[in-house]
Amino acid sequence: MGAPVIVTVNHLRAAQMCARAARPWFAVQGLSWAKFIAEGYDAETLRATGDALALKVVELAEAEARDGR
């Protein structure tokens, strides 16, 4: 099994989502915005939220990892 996919703010931006709007979403989910900016979160953590927009960003990050980007 490969290394976990880390979703970063760059993936959020690539998905054309607003970082300003995402910040309160992280708080609602009990996740640290500061951690996300500094380190990212593993895809499974964000997938576990079940949020459709989070899943879009996760899918983008996973596609990038598959493509070796």
C-alpha cells in the first residue's frame, strides 16, 4: 500500500474553492485550519467528513498523486 495522499491548500485552490470560505468549514468539522495550511490533511480524514465539496478536493489530490504530480 502506498503512502497516504495529503490534501493541501493548493488542492483546495486547484478545485477553485475559496480558502476564506473553507476556514469556518474546518472549524465546524473539528479540524484545524492552521494544520491544514501548514501540513495538509490525509485524504481519509477529509473523506470521513462525507462533505461533497471535501470529496471533490480529495478526488483531485488523489488523481494528482496517481498521475505522479
